[in-house]
Amino acid sequence: MSFTLHGLGVSSGIAIGRAMLMSHATLEVSHLTITPRMVDKEIARFDAAVSAVKSELILMKESTEHAPAELAAFIDIHTMFLEDPELAEKPREIIRERRCNAEWALVQQMEHLVEQFEQFDDLYLRERKFDVVQVVERVVKELLGHPGRAALRTAKNSKEDALIVVAHDLSPADTISFKEHRFASFICDVGGATSHTAILARSMAIPAVLGLENARAAIRDGEQLIVDGLRGVVIVNPDPRVLEEYQLRKNQLELEKTKLKRLKTAKSETIDGVEIQLQANIELPGDVPTALDAGAEGIGLFRTEFLFLNRGDMPDEQEQYEAYKKVVKGMGGRPVTIRTFDLGADKDLHPEANASDRVKTNPALGRRAIRLSLAEPKMFHTQLRAILRASKHGPIKLLIPMLAHAHEIDQTLAALERAKSSLRGEKVSFDENIEVGGMIEIPAAALAVGLFLRRLNFLSIGTNDLIQYTLAIDRADEQVAALYDPLHPAVLMLIAHTLASAEKVGIPVSVCGEMAGDPDLTRLFLGMGLRTFSMHPSQILRVKQRVLKADVAAIAANVRKMLRLDEPGKLREALEKLNAG
Ligand code: PEP
Ligand code: MG
């Protein structure tokens, strides 16, 4: 019988294949009472299972080449959980006190921890409960005598070309094995858009649907499935007509992808010979290969705050230096724009401690980004020194987020001078002429752009925040998401004003917000005079495709007319015409 399940499409694409069910070990655990004499033996059995899983994780990390950067981090998180007394010690106490079997003790402790994680306000931290469950699952499987990779080993030998993993939940360590096993897709009962599984699916370009609630129970091993990762739909036992239609769409998507790949080495230049820089936004040093693979001509935005998140301590100068050096060396002479940490607001270092403040005040308007850096001079000094030290390994530019005031720029430049002078004192070499740029992401900065142009070497427009602050829409609040409009005339006016003002004085400007990666806006930006775009690597070739077909001279006049429109309907119509022409 054919039926359809709806979930959250977290990674787009279409997969057609047979279901391969993965077991949910914690559901198989029974409660056994043991005799006092067996307690020590049971604890030893528990310890052995924990160390076996630890070794398996270490092996997995070492043996998987080209793993996405996030994966190594996830394996580290799982290893860290396994080493935490809450998981490594507490179940031993439960075994001793309640005289129960190891599996049961572990699952009791897991449920207690999951409850604690559910109390967090922060979505990211809340979702870490899945990591606890996943790592416990792995130990339970070991205790039950069917370690995690058994199912995957079977799949490797299978003759079936396309296998779709159906699971209640998947650990990142499971997900990594998908490369060697050629899984076409995976679907899960649980998981949100920011869950590790979702992040991994996107970075591995595997279509995935999460949050299906009861897929694991409703689907049987070997049933035929269609996974539509864009729409978040799973069709079980499709009828021949639906299957044919999806097969056709899948082929079309593959063809488009192959065509796009051919553009990787094409010079990024318009029909009338205007050179356009297409750069990548990255979050971690491990993203560099993906950026290069997409043909990025540089890093336009390295969001360094991600080096500070999901950890109990701060990265010290040496650790930061290594990270920045890795990026600049990896980019092999291409420019790398390192943004100083944009912590605060949704990228909070202490979400639990600040939870009550968040209710009272809007952190997006609070001590965030450069405001926090200037309030924490020691932390800022450490980062500036690390960036400067890395600048001797290749072309690095320094980018400052969320500037609004002239005195913030002046203070930043003074802090940079202090960092330089401390390095000079220690005879450490760095690029004395490192360029300093500012993010234009507050309407005040766009309107009074002159004071930025006088003090800085380049600008980068952060449209994500510019839209948030211009339209008074909290970008993290789903309830007002429909009002978040990149094409609002006020937003376009601010971008156009910034570009035109910078052009007059010959200061380079890029756009590094999500708008830069939207191919439907490429012609509009080109017509406005933008020559440097920075975006998620997955968008680079799509935008390049539009660049190669654009004639800037012809577009510019139309865009000028378009920017005089302030009726949203008319603006949209004009954009459609611009893109069709
Ligand atoms: C932006 O605001 O557009 C931007 C690129 O910065 P972030 O998304 O990191 O705030
Ligand atoms: Mg921003």
C-alpha cells in the first residue's frame, strides 16, 4: 500500500531506494535485578562497553578521510559525553544502589540527563539531548552484543544500489559511515533543523527528512521509498506513475548539478567583460575544502565566533592562531577576510546564565559583536594578536561586525595598534599593512557611510542584520519571519546608497549576507554596482551561472529605474523582468 509521510526537509534533493531500518536499541532494554555478588561483574561489563565505544569513536575519527569538519566536532562531543562522570560514573552508582543490569542503569541516567537538557531555553543546547541519546544508544548496542556498525556492515555487502536509512534517530558517527556505504538518503522520526544530523546532511549533500515522528514504526525493511528533501516528503511504496515522475525530476536535478560543476573553472566574468569576485562564507577551518571545491576565489567572511561556541572554555591565542593559519594556508594565496567574533544575541556564550535577561531585553539590540569585543578588551586583544600572527602566512583582511559609531571604529583601530605593538615588542612578524574593513549591517551605518569610508579600507554589507534592524524584525523569531523582506524598498535604498557612496571614493564593498547567495538577486546587485559577493559555498556556482549570462551595461539602466520604485508589487514585477531579460 502506498502512503506519504510529512516531516521537515532539512537537506534538499531527491532519493529513490529501498528502506533499511536501523534499530533503536534503548527500546530493547529490559529491567533485570541482579544479586549483590554480580554487581562488580555488571559494573565491569558497563566499563568495558564504554571503553569499546570510545575506541570505536576514536577509530572512526581517524579512519574517515575528508570527513566534514562538523563531524569530527560531533565525535568529540560524543567522546566528551562518554568521559563525563554523569555518563561514565552515575550508571555505576545506579547498578550498585539499585542492583540492576547495566543497560537499564544507563537508560535511567540518560532519561534524567535528557530532562535536564530539555530545560534549556537555547534551541542548540536543547538539541544536544539527541547527542546524549545517541551516545547511550551506542553503548547499549555494545552491551546487547550488537554494536552500532553491524547494520552498516550488512549494507555494505548489499547489491542494492540505493539504500535509504530509516531510523528513530541517527548519531553523527553513524552518519559518517554513509560515505563508504553509498546511502542515498536518511530519514528520522526526530530531529530539528539545527540538529547535528541536519547539519551533516547538508554538508554531505544527502537529501534528508527529519521529524517524521513515526517513520521507523510505519516503514518496513526493503520497502521502496522516495525522499523529497526539499518538500520534506517521504512516499512509501509509490505507485508507478509517481515513481516515474520523481525519477524524471531526479534526473533533471542531477543534470543541472553536472552542468553547474562544469562552471567551476570558468572565469567569473559578465558578457561585457566585468570581473566578479565570488567568495565563500565559512564558519570553521574545516570548511575550506568545500569552499575551494565550489571554486571560491577567497573567503569573504570567516565567522570566527563559531570557534568560541559549544565549549566550556575560550580558545586561547595559540588555538585561534592555528585555526586562522589553517584557513589562510588552505586558501593558497587567495584573500581571507576574518571577522572578529560576533558573539552575543543568538550566538550567546552563556545562554543559561543569560536566559532571564533575554526575556526582559532584546539581545539583538544589546551588547553584541564589536560592542562585546570592546567591553572585553582582553578577549579582543587575544583574537587580534592571533589574527595578526596568522597574517604572515597569507593575505588576511580584518572585518569588524556591527559598527554604528565613529568612536567604535577609532577604538577598534586603537586596539589593533596595541595588538600590533605588543607583537613588535616580542619581535613576532605580521602584516603591518593588514586591511581593516567594517560590516554595514545597521541602518545608521549605511546612512552615515561616509564616516566609515574615511576610516576603513573596505566595507562588507551584512544583509541578514541590515534587514533585521531596518525592518525591526528579529531574525530568530519565527512569528515575524513573514515580514523579513530583502526586497523592501528601504533595504534596497540602504544597499544602493552604500555601494554608490563607496564607488565615488574608490573603496571596495562586498555583500556577505544571504542575499548575496540568492541567484535571483545577482542581476539586481550587478546593476547596483556590486563586484564582490560572498556566500555559502553551495551557492557559488548557481550565482556564477547568472554572472556569466549578465550584461552589466544593459542591466544598470534598468536597475536604476527599478530603484526609484517604492511599491513592493511593482518592485517584484521589475525584478522578474530583469531576470527574464
Ligand atoms: C549578516 O548579518 O548579513 C552577516 C553576514 O552576518 P551574520 O549572519 O553572521 O550576522
Ligand atoms: Mg551580521
